[in-house]
Amino acid sequence: MPEPKPDSRRAYASAPVNQRTAPREAAKPAPVHASLRARVQKARQRQLLGPPVSELLARGTPDATQRQGKLHPGVIAAAVCAVASVSALVLLRSDAGLALAAALGTLGGAAWLWQRRSQRTAGETMPPPAGPPLFDAQALRRIDEAFEATATTAPEPALAALLSLKAAAVRMAQALGSTPVDGDFTLEDRMYVVESLRRYIPDTLGAYLQVPAAQRAVPGADGPSANALLLDQLALLQSELEQREQRLHGSAVEALRRQQRFLQSKATRG
């Protein structure tokens, strides 16, 4: 059958004439530049790392929030004096309030003297200052910089191990302030935790960062790759910290057992 000849009275086009009603193709996403993708990945890994160690240890400082809820004796005395003064002004308007106004003034003066005496007594009986902190600012800054630099460049498995190690190190560092040295948690255990935050962890991460990023996944001629070595060392550090954490908990339970034996020895015999 022969094809119909085009009608000369009609217009033909190879594309839709009305673009508004024509079906639209799915828009192709614009390609993301590699540098932008790398920056987004670094920001995400930095966010997963969380607050720095120095900030976490500062949050755990005792008495920081308790002091905010206590009123200073000077504030109490000033409030008493203010109430006494206002009450005296009100009572002076009446003929019978002179004696009561004098009494209130005496009460305010006594409160001021009590506040001064309390300050002297507090200064005399103030306990001696505590010893130097376990971690100075330079040590905390060093471990924070090492954590952040490693978290923004390490692969996903190493990042997970890094987050776990950081959590264990912060737990142990916060527990050292109130942990006595005894037969379960020894002085050597305490020093290992301190040196882990001061040297062991920063030195491990610093040695890893010295390896060029392009060579970290390449196995060496005589051993595993830098990424594999980092995973092994992070696992070893966390294992040692967790063992000392178990000894720390065992020491606390043993103290409770001693208290139980003491109470049983003091119990009334039937």
C-alpha cells in the first residue's frame, strides 16, 4: 500500500509544537565535583566523631552544676537587710512602728555580721586545693587533634573503631578522679589509662597520619597495609582499656562486699 502523501495545507514538525503540554524527560542530576564530595564526607565523619575529649571531660567535672544552685551567704544577708529596710520604711509611717523598725534594723545588722563571720570561717576551714589535673591542656589538645585528623581521613571500619576507642578512653578518664588504688585496680592500671590519653593513642594516630593517604590501603612488602595496622592497634588499645574498666568495676563491687561483711559482723546475734 503506498504511503499517503503529506498534505500541503498542514504543517509538520519533528518535535512537539506546544512545549507546555509535551511530556518532559526526567532531569539528569548534575555531576558532583570530587572535591565537594570529599568535603561533605569529611564533615560527616567529623560530626560522627562528636565533641572533643577535652569538652567531654570538662562536662564531667563534679560540683560544676551544684555550685550554680547554691546561694552565697552574702546574697542571703543582703536579702535580709533589704527586707528589713523596706519593712522599716513602711512601719515608720505609723506611730507604733518605731520600735519594730529598730528591731528589724538590728536583725539586718546581725545578719551582716553573721555573713562576715561565715566567710572567715569558710576561709579558715577550706580544704587544701586538689593536686594537678591528670591531663593538661596540651595533652588534651594533642589527642583531640589526632582524633579529628584521623576521623576525617580514615575508612569506615577504622572510623567505627576510632569512635569506640574514644568512648572507652573518655569513660576511664572520667572514672580516674574518684577511683582509689587497691588490689583490683592497681597504680599500674591507673598509669596505663593516663598514658593512653597522653601518649599511646596520639602516637598511634600520628604514625598512621604520616603514611600518605594513597598508600594506606596498599599492603607493604613485609606486612599488612597501614589501614590494617591501624585497626589492629586500635583494637589492642581498646582491649587494654576495657580490661582495666572491668577491674575498676570489680574494685567497686569488692568495696560493697566489704561493707556487707562489716554490717553482718555488727548485726545483733539472735
